[in-house]
Amino acid sequence: MYKAVFNGKEITVETKVSLFSPNEADRGTLSMLRHVGFVPGMKLLDLGCGAGIVSLAACCFGLLPQDIVMTDIDPVASSVSLENMERNGFGGALVLTGDALSEVPGNDFDLILSNPPYHTDFKVAKTFIEKGFNRLKIGGKMYMVTKRKDWYKNKLISVFGGVKIYEDDGYFVFEAEKRNMSYASKKRPKV
């Protein structure tokens, strides 16, 4: 268990040894959260939610749990994140267990936030970016945080058409906005 403070509100995070960053809030996730502009009324997808720190922070900034969808491939993570939301008074989020976005309903998210597994191959991140793009509404933003820059920069540009990159506490925070309904790299038919 650890505590964290967002927007002047303290939260308690129970976790398990098997989950990512079991002893404290991950520095990369905290770096990402410093760059997100949460606005009440936004719809959030917490992609790879782990213990739920991203969604807990979003609620501290005024997002309603009913506007949050949390998903993780690990059923333990889904269970722990649901318990953490309820423990901190934020019951009502939709918490799912599934591979990437396989169980996630809707394509009208304002925000997708993720700290993808980046110490392995890029298969998971590739899926998160490509499938995540399709779940954002126009003007919606995807935020990701990693220690690697080039692959993520190139992939986000190829899908979104551009990306802002922030260097923060040894991490790269990527912000990409959906401006069109199709991937930037798709060729448009000649007229």
C-alpha cells in the first residue's frame, strides 16, 4: 500500500507484488500525469490500468468515475484497480479484463492514457496506438510514457500525423491528437 496526492487530494493505493510498481507510484506514470489536462466531463480510457493510479488521479482532477473505462489483461490488476477506485470513493468506473482494447466499448474517448510495457518488443504498444486511435473521437488525445523515444515518436506520427514529446524525469511523454478519421500514413486515393 502507498499514498499519493493529486490536486491536493490524497489517495490510498493497495497493490500486489505481481503488479507493476507495487511499492510506490511509478515515476513514469507521474511524469505523464503532469502533462495531461483533465477537464470534468471528459471520457477517459485507462489502457493497461494496473492498480488504477491513472484513474484515481483523473478523479482527483474532477473526472467522474462513470466517465472512466479501465482495462488490463491481468485479472488481478482489474480487481485491484476496482477495489482502489471504491476504497477512495470513486466507485462507478467500468473496469474490464481483456487483451488491449478487445473488451472496451465505444469510440468516443477524449483521453487514452497508457504506460505500455516497453522493455519487451513493440507488439503491445503497436496495438495500443493503432487500436487506441480508432477509439478516440476527433480532438481526442492519447498520452503514453516510455523511456524509449524514436520508435514511439515514429509510430505515433505515422498513425496520428504528429506528436508532442515532453522529457520529464528521465521519461518521454508522448501526446498525440486525433485530427482525422483515418491513419495519417494511409494514402488518399488520387482524384
